[in-house]
Amino acid sequence: QHAKAQDQQITRFLENVDHKILVMSGKGGVGKSTVATSLAVFLGNQGYTVGLLDVDVHGPSVAGLLGLTGLPLNTIGTQIQPYYYTDNVKVVSIQGLLKQPDDPLIWRGPMKIGIIRQFLAEVNWGPLDFLIIDSPPGTGDEPLTVAQTITGCQAVVVTTPQEIALADVRKSIQFCQTVKMPVLGIIENMSGFVCPSCGNTHAIFKSGGGEKTAAKYHLPFLGQLPIDPGVVTAGDAGQSLDTLTSHTKTQMQEIVSQLLH
Ligand code: ADP
């Protein structure tokens, strides 16, 4: 009964959200949260109204990447109001539940499923062009809950180019196929480093694996992002984009236009 009422509430809040996109990765540390955050900010810069939701219960990083760490959930009655990163980019992170940002959450599956569903049922996003959801790596409770709870959710899969990461991406893709969540495409992150001294591109973690995997599964390849120390600086400082090289920004624009395609 409760679950049914919750489903109805979720449907009501997400009724006016045109595109719901779950950002997934096979492995941690490949830049999934960075890509999710950048997608939200770049879409926002293009004038779209965007919501960014972090459902990574154990390692929420979206708030930190945007400089919104330590903010409690903004609740009005039983509704959660998002924070505004910019006029048209709204953010809600599960981090708002943590008393101290460094506290670990020690929860089993059913509790995680419950909290994510509650989040989805209580956040009043208002009308959105895009809802970008950052999930933890892998194919566990969090992406599964999102896939099963949000009607019409689609996935973007982030990977790095080397085989050890790609092996796990194949699992993500098969997960999507199993739960019947369409995959919008694959993004290859940390794909080459443009050396500021010599100008050459060095393929530190190899390059091209993301594109090959996309081809193998007949999925769109959305583009590559280079290894860019500016990404780390921006993330650590809580500013999403300011320090990115112009090459990274161009590549990110390209990914967004592929996505809008
Ligand atoms: P995930 O969400 O996959 O665990 P994060 O987005 O948290 O990964 O990124 C992990 C670390 O790698 C962060 O310090 C981030 O700044 C860094 N990072 C992500 N993408 C890049 C990139 N293209 N170039 C350099 N550093 C990156």
C-alpha cells in the first residue's frame, strides 16, 4: 500500500521531467560523478533546466564537486527542495542526510532502496528538461532501484579505455538490457593526456576501448574526455568547470550535442 502511494507520488513529481538519465559505470574512480556533474552544468549552460540527484549512498560526491558540501536537506513539510547551483541547475544529494560530511552510512540493501525511493518521492523538482542521476559504480541496489522506480529512465555509461574497466562496463550494459533500461551511449573518460610541454597526446590508459565497446553492443559512442588536471582542481575546489582546458570543454560540448542528437 505504502509502496503504491510512493510510486504515485514519484510519478507525480517526475511527470514534468522530459529526460531522466542515470549515469552508470562498471568501476569506481573512472570519473562517473565528474561526468554526471559536468553533463548537468553544460546542459544548464545551454539553457536547459536540469536536476542533478546523487543517489550514491556510500560515496556521495556531487555536492562536493559543486561546492555544496555540508548543506542539510532543504525540507519544507514533507517535501525536499533542491538547492540551486545556478538558476537552472538544481541539486539534491543524499549527502544532505549525513550529519558530518565524513560520516559513513552503514546500511543494508533494503534501507538503501527505501531511502532512494523516499528521495524520489519527496524531492519537488518542478518541471525539468533533464534529471541527471549519479549512481554508485556497478550494478547494485542503487542503480537497480532507480531503473525499477523511474519510468522512462535511460542510462549513460562512463568508462576509462583499458580492458579492466571495459570488462565491468559490459556488465553495466547487460544490466541495462536485463532491466530494459535503454542505453543512450558510452563516454570514454581519461582518454589520453595532451602534454602541455610537447603538445603530443599520450594514451596513458590506452584509448578507443569505449568506442569499440559501443560498436560491439551497437550503442552510440558519445565521445571522449582527456585526462585533465584541471578536472581534479575543479572538483577539489567545488567548481565544476572553471579550470578545465579548452580541449576538455570542447570535448564536453561535443558529448552534450551527441546526447541531444
Ligand atoms: P567516480 O564517480 O567514477 O568514482 P569521480 O568522478 O569521483 O569518479 O572521479 C575520481 C577522480 O578522478 C576525481 O578526483 C576526479 O577529479 C578525477 N577525474 C575524473 N575525470 C578526470 C579527467 N578527465 N581528468 C583528470 N581527472 C579526472
